Amino acid sequence: MRDLLLIGDATDEMKGRFAEKFTIHNLYDNRDPTAWLKQHGSKISYVATNGHDGVRPAFVDAMPNLKVISCYGVGYDSIDTAQAVARGIPVTHTPNVLNSEVASTALLLTLACYRNFLADEAHVRSGDWESKGNAPLSRSADNQTVGILGLGRIGQAIADKFVPFNSKIVYHARNKKSVDYTYYDNLTEMAQICDVLICITPGGAATHNLVNEAVLNALGPNGTLINVGRGSVVDEQALIAALAEGRLGWAGLDVFATEPKVPAALRALSNVVLLPHVGSATEETRAAMGNLTVDNILQHLKDGTVISPVPECAHL
Ligand code: NAP
Ligand code: 8YV
């Protein structure tokens, strides 16, 4: 049996499939992962990790016989692809199989901000409806201008989910696409005409704090920011200040700068809806992501190729 290193969590189905071909070592079962890798790293030929844990460059250095890094997630900003390419190690991820689920999460977060259902539900549960009367009116999510920051695979699925709401879709990305929506090459200008701005770009240095104070001010007191991409894309301190001072209306967030830490100042605000990074977290979608994560490794074991390499590794 070959040896596979599992970093972070995986489903029972993934572990069962891996166990048919590999001896599985869960890195974080070891009190000192660095010391464990120093002793055993040379026997590891495959790594399965996830978008959150990734794999530290020093860990990759400690595995001289590593053949593939398979990521259980589409975002791979926690993996150093330059290091992997230099070593000739393909990094794989799970594109497309989660598009619809993450798009649903973006839509649900938007509706939660607009329709105030969380507060309304608490109003019933607490008995306030009976003792204090009707809940305040909320806002209609129909006929809004929805700006998508990152019109890629998931961004397009988000645009599709908003069709029944008669939304006007606009977008910002690095490149203009062949679509009917209006393209803005300047994010702040786009934010000025948006009711809702939805972030769905990858994380990493190129998108770090792309949504800054100027963008939040442009979105304005009646605007709603939704982030289902990566926490690093939004300047979290500027976001907290804008929400607290009423310069931004609402925010629906699935991702945060330093997960799972969420600043107390953000948790204290009433004009936010906060989720624990569950954009793709349904049984069905995680099963599909898990299968693709395993399939990439099993195919490599069989014929030396992978199914879904990240773009940087497509040539390997
Ligand atoms: P994708 O198809 O590669 O799309 C990414 C989009 O972001 C593209 O439109 C790209 O523009 C744009 N973009 C990249 N860098 C940019 C920059 N510097 N400035 C402006 N736009 C930029 O990726 P995807 O499959 O849709 O996934 C997107 C991301 O969503 C993932 O990387 C991950 O971080 C996040 N995600 C989160 C969850 C969750 O649970 N919350 C789940 C899945 C994914 P161009 O097309 O012009 O290059
Ligand atoms: C997962 C994600 O939560 O795919 C991504 O990029 O952020 C989510 O689907 C994450 O990768 C954990 O596996």
C-alpha cells in the first residue's frame, strides 16, 4: 500500500475510498506535524487537503516523493502553486460541481439581508409578536441592480439564480466576457450603481482587500455587500466601520479574514448575517466535491494524469 497524507477534514466516504488504495495518515492527528513529516515525509506520495488548510510550503519540502496535491474545494489560495509547479507536482481542485450550491448561498444571504427573516423568526420565537405586535417592514429583493465581483463559474451561476427576481446584472472581473451584462472595469464605479455587490473572486494577493473603504462608501447606506468568495477580498476593518457608521446598509458574509475568528465588533452588529463558511456545505455537493478530490488521485495512480488541475498546473 502507498501512503497518503490527509490534511484537515474529509468525509467518511472519501476516507473509505482512499483506504482501498492507501495507508492514510492524518497530519493533524500528530501533536507535532513538522516532526512527524521530518520522520515520515519521504514515504508520502499523495496529499489530500482542503481550501482552508491547504499545505504549508515547508510541509511540501518535507515530502520529496510527493506526486499530487488534491484540494477538496475550488479555491486553492492556501496552496503555493509556484512551489508545486517548480517541483512538477500537479495541484487539483473541484471546479463546477459546487457552482449551483454556492450560488444558492449567495442568493439566500441576499434574501436574508433584504427580508430580515432571522430577526422576524426571533420575533415569533421570543413571544414578541404577541406582546409587542407586528415585526418592522423589510425591503423587497425584487428589481435590484446586482453587481458581481468575479463573473467566473460561480459568478455566472449567481447571475442565473437572480433571474426570477428581475435583477439587473452588472459585473467586474479582470476581463470583459461575452455576456449581455454591463461590464465595469472600475469596481468603485460599479459599486456606485449597485444595490447589492456580491464578491466571488478567488483569494490571494491579487484580490487582497479589493473591496476597500472607497468601494463600500460607493455602495452606500442603502447598499448590501455579500461575500461568498474569500474573507481576504474585503477590508474587514473598513467593512465593520462602514456598517457601524451607517455608510453601508447591510452585509451577508460566509467568509472572513481569519476564519474561524470573527471579530466581536462584527458579531455585535444587527445589520449583518453571518455564516460559518458553508457556501458549498450540503451533503450532496460535498459528496460530489469529495468524489472529484479522490478521483483525481486515483486516476493519477492509474495512468499518471489528473482530471481537474488548477490552471497553473494544467501543463504538467
Ligand atoms: P473562477 O471560475 O476562476 O472565477 C473567478 C472570477 O474572479 C473570474 O471572473 C476572474 O476574472 C475573477 N477575478 C480573479 N482575480 C480577479 C481580480 N484580481 N480582480 C477582479 N476579478 C478577478 O472561480 P470560481 O470557480 O467561480 O470560484 C471563485 C472563488 O469562490 C474560489 O476561488 C473560492 O475562493 C470561492 N469559493 C467560496 C466558497 C464558499 O464556500 N464560500 C465555495 C466555493 C468557492 P477573469 O475571468 O477576468 O479572470
Ligand atoms: C470549502 C470553498 O469550504 O471550494 C471552496 O473554495 O471555499 C468551500 O467549498 C472549502 O474548500 C473546504 O473544503
